[in-house]
Amino acid sequence: MYMQQQQPLLSTQDFNMAAELDTRNPDVYHHRGQLKILLDQVDEAVEDFDECIRLRPDSALAQAQKCFALYRQAYTGNNPSQVQTAMDGFEDVIRKFPKCAEGYALYAQ
């Protein structure tokens, strides 16, 4: 809700508090990673998606969004080989989770 109200600092504080309260909840890391992408904190977003995937390896959404974050990192850094690695990651996600629409949508972007 704080992001909808243009208050990213309060949103960040809430997710940080949630992560402190329940370090084993993959949803906290997934949603905080999404927030960090919106805030252009892509490196930190990747870390949160990694933690989400570590806690819940079957999270297709987290894996697709991690690929998107990696793509943004590579594209912003003008690194064609990392761009290709991110694209290959999308293809892996789509192969592993063919019913995950988010994987296709982010890959298309």
C-alpha cells in the first residue's frame, strides 16, 4: 500500500521488518525483490530472489523475476554475454514451469 501512496521508504521498512520477523518466509523476499526492482535496486532484488528461491525452489514467479532482474543488470551494464545468460535463464524457467504466464510475459518484455 505504501508504494501505491508513493512512500517507498515506508514500504521498504515494512518488508525489512517482515524479513526480521520471519527469516524463512519466501514470500517476504519475493515481494521485497519486486519492490527493489521498482526502486531500481536491481542487485539487491537479485539477492532477495535468490533467497526466495533457496527457501522455495519451486517458485516459478521468483525464478522468472530473477531472470528479469538479471536482464536489467546486464542491459544497463551493456554486457551482451550476461544479457544472453539472462535470456537463457528465461528459457529454462519456461521449460521448467510451462504454465507460469509470468515467465512468458517477462521474457517477451
